[in-house]
Amino acid sequence: MSTHRRHPDPQPAHLQGSVYEAGLRGEKPSIPYSYEAWEELAHEKLPKTSWGYIHGSAGAGTTDQANKDAFKRWGIIPSRLIPTVRPDLTTAVLGRQLAYPIALAPVGVHSIFHPDKEFAVAKAAEEVGVPYTMSTASSTSIEDAAAANSNGERWYQLYWPQKEHDSITKSILKRARASGFTALVVTLDTYILGWRPCDLDTGYNPFLIADTTGVAIGMSDPVFREQWAADHGGKYPDDESQLKESAPYWDRVVFPGVSHSWEDLKFLKENWDGPIVLKGIQTVRDAKKAVEAGMDGIIISNHGGRQVDGCVPSLDCLAPIVDAVGDKLDVMYDSGVRTGSDVIKALALGAKLVFIGRPYIYGLAIGGQEGVKHVLGAILADLDLTLQLSGISSVKSQDLNRDCIQRIPTA
């Protein structure tokens, strides 16, 4: 099993002591520590378009709310008079030993949140010691983001073009692998953008703008560039005269409007040398199909409520899927996670790894690289302290499982 280097100080609870020590010197944190404050500050910082893009959800936002409400229906059961130990936060996922049981969810167009865009996020992930998952909809090339992530653990998220563009898909996968991305995360629920009133109200789709905001991977792809140049008099897609057409064209390549099939996964297995993870699984049926297709992992996710309004909360899907396939592939979780206690509940229900999405983007908007580190540090410290105070000695299933939580009756 490969081992990812651990953070120099792997016990995040130490953050609390350092904050209080600074307080004795009259120093207060430049960024608050509550999720609600991050959300509020990001809202103040961002223009209406960018805020709507990251905070907005599909339809009336009922899926996003359902995701958050689902965590409230579970309570942690503390055990007392347990000898206190520093909890072991390491976890093994996809054949990798990770320092912590969280990862950064793939989120696109970082340049609309902060000028340091993916560079800031990739660097922060490496410094904290959590996996960085790069989106196909990024504002930065694969190679540049990998360089910023340096020695970090990094995974590549694919928005999957249709078969007519297989040569482009092959090129993207080859670039990602050559740039040190170890796992491929394939998003299944976004072959077309969902109904998002916040974006519709501002008429804002960052992928259609005549620049590289969400299309940098396409504009830097050698196969796409040569194909475009061959059809446009030798002019490349990132030429200023071409972006008005090339940016929306690339958008149609990666969001083709039609879904792939289970049979198409064979193509990815043939062209990716490493673990493949399917993101967007919500049913036992699909989880079993992922096993049959030879996938290495799945991420239980409804895209944070951004694609389908009125959808079942992802947390309610987790335990049944773990029971059905949890010993056959790695089951991970995404959607609605805001705090360290949320992470604990998802792990207790059987997830091996939990993805953080909107919170780290709020950190990016507030303070760039340091803002992302601040948010991740806070979530990890919360996780660490809550485990200690609950008498739970590790995030491994023998210590953290369904015996540690209880369903809270609803009124």
C-alpha cells in the first residue's frame, strides 16, 4: 500500500490551543471558525454571479436542505471513562494511506472566487495533507495545478465527453496520469447542468464566457488544440479571436447533454492506469453495477443538491449501500458536510472518506490559500476533538461505526 506523507503535526486538535495562546497576546483570528461565518463572509466578498454559482442549488434548494437536515437526524453517542488517547485519524482508501479521512471535493471555476484560483486550493491541500480533487471545469491547466500541489495526494475528476471525442478523453487521462494524479473520479450526474435559478436569474454560465474561466483544461489540451486549429485556419482555441466560439464548444464537449452507459466504463479501464471511482451513486442497484463493472470505489453524492431538486438526501443512501457492497469496493461520501461532527456521522455510517465542498470554496473566497487552510484546519480540529470527547479512538470501522451514533426521533 502506498503511503501519502503525513502532515508535520497530524493532531489537528492542537489548533485550539494555539488560538487561545494567541488570544492571550491580544491576537484574534483573522478568519472566524464557524461555518455560518464563512458563508456570510464569502457572500460579502463575492459578486452576485459567483455567489449564486457556489451557494445556489437546483430548483427550490430542497435537496441541499435535505442533505443538511439528514445529518441532524443522527446523534453521536459519547462513551465515558474511556482512557483518553489522541485519535488515530489515518484511513486507507484506494490503496493509499491517508493522514485524514477527508478530501477536497471537485469544484470548478476557482478563478471566479479568488485570483489565485486552483493554485491556492492545490497548495493548501498539500500543506494540510488531504487529497486534492481537480475538476475538469477548472480555470487552470492540469499540469499547472499538479505543480502547485507538489508532493500532495491528487485525484482527477472527469466530466466525460461522448464517444465522438474519445481522442480528447484519452488525451485528458494521459495528461492527468503523467501529472501525478493517482485516481480517476468520474462524475455521473452532470452530463448537462441542472435547473439552477440562482444562475438563471443572473444569466450567468461561467463556461460560456469568452475566456478560460472554466475551460482551461480544454484550451491547454494538445489534441483539442490541434483539432481546433485544423478546422479554423491554424488558429488555436485560446487565441483571443477564437474564445467566443471555442469556450462554448468545449462546454458542449464536456457537458454533452447525454449520459454514457455502464458498458462505456470499459473504455476508461482501458485508458486509465489506476483506481477508478464513480461519483453520484445513490442506489444499491447502481452500487452493485459499479462492483460488476470492476470499479475501485464509489462516492455517494447528489452533487450537493446542485443537480436534482427534491432528491433523496445522500446520507440516507449511505448505510444501505455500504451493507450491500462495502466489502467489494471503497465507499466514500459527499453532500451536505459542514462540520467535523458531520464527518464523524458519515464515517460511522460506513464511509471510508468524506469530501468537503462548499466550505473550502468559502475559505478560498475569504482568504485564498490561507482561507482554504483555515477551513480545513477548523474541520479537522473539530473532528479530532469530537472524537476525543466521544471516547472514540480512531476513524477506523472497529472504533467508529453505527454503535457510535443513534437515530434521533423526529417530531
